[in-house]
Amino acid sequence: MKKKQQRPNVKKDDKPVTLGDMLNLDLKNQLKERQQQLKVEEEKKKLAEEERKREERRLKEKNKSFEELLEESSINWKEFK
């Protein structure tokens, strides 16, 4: 005869163990703090990139040739001849 294997009693209220449950609280706090730091750094990078693009546009506008400025002008210059 085979022996009956006893299964451990599993409670229905037991939730699966998550990664957050396995990490200690200090490590969890450190990770959250690092996440916040990365968000701040990313925001700074975005602002710096926007500023760089703005400066680039300003310099491009400043260095336009007379021909480019004339083409962009909405005035019909033929009327002033």
C-alpha cells in the first residue's frame, strides 16, 4: 500500500510573496530615494536640452542671410519698386 502524502495546509488568505515583502525596509527606502533622484536628474536634462535648442534657434535666426530674411518676409517687395 502507498502511504498517503500529507499536503501542508494552505490558507486561502495567504497572498503570494512579492518582491517588496522580501526586501527589507531600509533597502526599499533607498530604492525609492534613488528613483526620485533619477526623476530629478531626468527633468534637469530635459530643461537643459530645451535651453540648448532655444539657444540654437536664436543663433540660427541671428545668422540668417539677407536672402533668407527676404524670403521669409510677408511684404510683397515688387509693389515698392
